[in-house]
Amino acid sequence: MDEDIRTVLYESNRMLTEQSAHLKWICRTLEEMKAASADLEVRVRSLEEWKAEHTGVEKKMAVWAGAFGAVAGVLVGVMLELFLS
């Protein structure tokens, strides 16, 4: 009977030790995942800022291109009117 109790206690202790090791691994892995997630958030925000910056520049370029196109069109129209009249 004493031997059975010792065996049960030994097995219980071994299982608790294994569970403790597993829990430590889980906690470490979760911390690594949190750090990776935070790093990913920083990178995504950086890309969003870069995209917003470049989108603004592209819109300005489109406005300037439209303005130059309109001016060129008016000049061509005036020149045609002058030379064809």
C-alpha cells in the first residue's frame, strides 16, 4: 500500500513538473507573439503614413498636370485662332 502511494505521489509530481514546463513555454510564446504583434503594428502604421504621404503628392501632381494641360490647351487654341484667322 505504501508503495502505491509513493508511486502515485511520484507520478503526480512528475506530471506537475511537466505541466509547469509547458506553462512556462506557453507564457514565453505568448510574450513573443505580443512583441511580434507590436512590431507588426508599428510597421503597418509606418506603411499607412507613407501611403498617405505619397497619395497626397500624387494628388498634387495630378492637379498640376491638369492645370498645365489646360494652359497648354488654351495656348494652342489661341495660336490656332491667330494663325488660321
